[in-house]
Amino acid sequence: MKKTLTFALFLVVAALLSLSGCTTRRVVVVQKTPPPLPAAKNYGQTVASQKHVNNGVKQLNRGNYAKAAKEFNKAIAADPNNWEAHYYLGVTYHRWKRYHESVNSFRVAIDLNRNDNYWVSKVRFNIGLALEYAGKYEEAQNEYKLSVTLNPDNRDAYNRLEKLKTKKKPQKEHKKEEKKKYSQDEDSGVGNGDDH
């Protein structure tokens, strides 16, 4: 009887512990990632893709952005996993001042070659520049911080972070001045329809 009572007590304690929250909980965040791009069908497509990349780099260095973009897109069509083609397409769009498109290309390049922290840091820096030039300072700051995290020796990213601090302050001060000016205009009756 004593054994049965001890066993029953053990079961009750075990049940209470499992119901009381003493169990560990695991929260899993699932990020939706696009399906992987199809690989080149054969070695010939990989070679053709690389030739288009080489031709695109030549056009890029000459400042022929439209021709360079065309070559990089041909390289991507031949081998969608050619991270170099995506990277240089991003560089082309960046120099062409098509910043949104450059960011998209850079991000695909990172997805295809994410194991080299030094290189990813460089690409994150380029994304930061594109976002900064597009006026998206907070997003740019986040990219520069990621760049520094991946490569603490990335002085360019540190320098851009410092420059962003000076860009953000005048922007905030400008907004304060606009609010002050607007409120003064309201007090004086300017712009409120009382000008008859």
C-alpha cells in the first residue's frame, strides 16, 4: 500500500510540474524565404554566365550602364545562382543612381553567397550607401551597423555612420524650425483664410 501511495504521489507531482509551466518553451520565428533559384542546367550555361559577367564588368568600367545591366541580366538568365552577376548588377544600378534596384540586386547577391562575412560586410555597406543616397537614413544606418558587425575593421562603414549622425541632426532641427514657423504663421493669421 505504501508503494502504491508513493507511486500515486509521484504521478500527481509529475503531472502538476508539467502543467505548471516548468517545461521549457521554444519560440520559433519562421522567416519566409523565397524558393532557391534554379541552378544552371549545365556547365556550358555556367561558362556563358561568367562570360556575360566579364563583358558586363568591362561595360561598367567604361560607364556604359545600360549595356552593363544587359550583360549582367544575360548572366543571371544563364545562371540565376551567379552571385557575382547579381552583385555587379547592383553596382551598375548604384552608379546609374537607380538605388532601389541596386538594393534589390545586392540583397539577392547576399542570399546566394552569405558565408563570406567580409564580402557580405562589403555588400551591406553598398546597400547602406544606396539607402543613404535615397534619403532613407535609418535603414542606411542599420545596414552600416550590420556591415560593422560582420567586419569590425570596416572603416568605411564606421565613417558613414558618423556622417549620418550629422545628416540626421540638421534634418530634425529643420523639422523643428518648420513646426515653429508654421505655428507662428497660425498665430499671425497667415495662411488660415483670414486674408479677405
